[in-house]
Amino acid sequence: MLYLGRMTPTDLEKSIVRTICHFDVLDYPLTLLEMANFLEVKITTIELMQALSHEPLASLISNSQGWYFLRGRQEIIKKRKNRYRLYLKKMKRAKNFARIFSIFPWIRAVAIYGSLALKNSSIPGDIDLFIITSANRAWSARFFINAFLKIFNLRPTTQTTQDKICISYLADENNLDLSAVNLTNDYYYYYYGAGSFTFLMDTSDLRQKFCSANNWLGAFLPNNHPRELADMHQPKPVILKIQRILEKTCGAMTEATYRNWQEKILPQRYWQAKDGKKVILSSGLIKLHDNDKREKFNALFEENFQRALGNYEN
């Protein structure tokens, strides 16, 4: 049984237990730095270590090999190790495509998010890429990316998703604030979405602009730090020159034209799910997550956490 050792848990204890309970649903043990990164209260790693080493948390949360998890759930360490091996393979593929896309017209930056960014990929999982485009060219950029993926059979389908490239989240450089898609207590999005973006390619320091536009995340995860790659790809001048030539050539068609072409063939399910949260079809922001899992997982998170509090109260 989970036990917090006193009648009223402190805010820090509740935040620690909540975070561990949430990631327990995902079979995901946390390192000390990861736990601090996802806590809802401001804390240093020293303070976190002290809290974990004393009752009541010492009786609730175990640690092994540098990972922390609910007592009795040590088996999830093996799952995380296996998923990390998958991450290495999928990440290599994601980086290769980020380099390829750096030559495509109007592509300014490429990032991963979700399970891949958290190194928690499964075998059948696809590779979710977030694309930043030049201003007023989100639909134009999507047209050429999707045409490329379609021709080479790289898009996920209902039959196969493994290692396919999914481009379902795009924003132009003037629409980088993603706070509008938040749900109430949207921890799944804080973890897998806003708090996980990792840039693979950047042409004009858009990573910093993106982080500034989404500093609202600090109100929910005050210790969160943007994820960085030491080997983030920055295209060479010759690649950027070729890209500009392609933009001049393809720019004969307006953004409105590219958008109209795509909207005509967009599956009906996206129009039915268009709600400004799961599915967004605006001029500067495109989000096509009609199979959004947030409500399901947020409910599971809360259930697991409330179970912990219920055991405490008993």
C-alpha cells in the first residue's frame, strides 16, 4: 500500500507521488533529473534527493540503477532499457529525415516530440516530427513533404506504422505558441508534447524562439528545461541556397492554392474532429491528431494518483 506517513501530505510530496504515478502508467521509471524536470513545484535536485531519502517517500518510491519508481514496480526498468534500444534506432532515422527535409522549400526547423523524444518508443511506433516553416507557408511546406512521403511509401497507414514518418504537427514561425491546444490538467501534453520537443534541425535559431513562445509551460513544470542535442543539424550555406531557389520556383503558387488543394483531399475524419485542440486547420498552425490519446491517459494518470492518495487516507 502507498503510505504518506501523515494526515496531510505536503505539496512537494504530492507532486513527487503524482509524477511517479503518472509515469508509472507509461511503464516509465524516472531518473532524478527527469523527475525534477516534470515536477509541478520548484525544487533543486539536492532538495529532491533529501525528500526521497526520508519518510514517507522512502517507503513509497524505490530506486535501482539510477531510476525511481513505485515500490514493487521494478520490472519497468527492463521495459525502459528495451525501449531505449529502440529509441537509438528510431532516432537515427529521424535525424536522417531531418537532414533531408532541410532542403525542402520553406522548412526552417524539425523537432521530435512524444514517445521518441522521451526515449520511450515501442516497436510498432511511427516517428512524429514537428515542422516549423517560414511565415505564411505551413500548408505549402506540408504539400511537398507529404508528396515526398507518399511517393516513397513513408507515411503511416492503418496497416503499418512501424518507423514510418508522421508529419501531423506544423507551425509557421509566427505561430509557435502551442498553449491553445492545452486541456485542463493536461499532464500527458506537458510530458509528451510541450515538455518534450527536441530539435533535430534548425536553420535560423528558431529553437530559441519556440522556447520563448512556449514559456507558459513554466507555470505547470517550473523546473522544465528545453531538450538539446549536441549534434543538432544546421544546414550548410549551399543547402540553404538550393532551398531558396526551390522556394522561388515553387512560390509561383500561393499559400492559399496549396492549402485549397490539400483541404479538398483531407479525410473527412479530420473535419469531424476539428476542435482547436486535437485537430487544428488554421493558416499558421496545422495539427492532425484525431486519435488524440490525452483524455484517456490523463484519466489514467489521475486514477493512479488518487489511488495513492486513497491508500494514504486509509
